[in-house]
Amino acid sequence: MSAEFTQVFELPLSEKLQLVEDLWDSIASVPEQIPVLDWQKEELARRKAAYLQNPDSGSSWEEAKERIRNQHNGA
């Protein structure tokens, strides 16, 4: 690892977090350059087909959040 990169590990936590945020924002700004793997495309197609076959089978975002919160809180 080059000296420039090893210096990153010496940064304070707040600066490391800011660096990660800046890197993520940089990646997210060019979504067309983010590769989508074949297995991901297949899974998306499978989920879309399942949804189209039975659109009422899923949960609303609010229901999903509540279920996750309950699982996390041990309810």
C-alpha cells in the first residue's frame, strides 16, 4: 500500500467518515458506470415477475419498516 493511502488510516474518525461519504457520493453521481451483475439482473427480473403475478403479496414500506423495527427490538 502506498504512503498516501496509509495516511488515510491515521485520520481522525470524523475525517474518515467524511472521506467515505465523499467517495460514496462520487460513485453515486455516475450510476450508469456501476456494473449490474447477471445474477442481480436475474433476481430483479424474478422479483418483478412475482410482483406482476401477485401485486398485493408484498408489504408497504411502512409495514416493512415496522416489521424490521420489531425484529430489531426483540418484539
